[in-house]
Amino acid sequence: AARLAAIKSDIETHLTEPCLSVEWITSRHRISERYLRALFAGEETSFRDYVTARRLLLAYRELTDPAASHRPCSSVPSPQPRATCAPSLQPA
């Protein structure tokens, strides 16, 4: 439970980063892809579905926030970012 909590915390911190991926998380947490899948399977979801849901929720909150109504829609983080990774976020 602690491992999954740490991974979810990392996901939240880097939610808008295009490099957030299975490979990045497994490298960062020094675990196998199989173990990562098992952790999320225990919650009846997958890494990809969890990240997508969190990104969609973030976009929804940005789009429905009255305080952000002056900003263009293009400023809302994409649920599937496609930009390049910051060097500091490259897997080790």
C-alpha cells in the first residue's frame, strides 16, 4: 500500500509532464513493469487508465474553474501531453 501511495504521489506531482509513463515510473521507483501492473490491478485499474483519469479530472477542473474563465482553452493541460520531456524527467 505504501509503494502504491508513493507512486500515486509521484503521478500527481508529474501529471502534466509528457514523460509520465510506465517506463519512467518503473525506473524512478526501481520496480518492474509487472509489479506496477499488479499494484494497479489490485485497485481494478491500470497505470494508463489511472493517469488518463487523473489528467481528465485536472482538465475538467481547469475548464470549470470560474477563476480561470479568462484563460483560453488551449492553456488547459492535455489529458495526453505530446511535448518533449524535460531533461530532469528522463528515466535514469
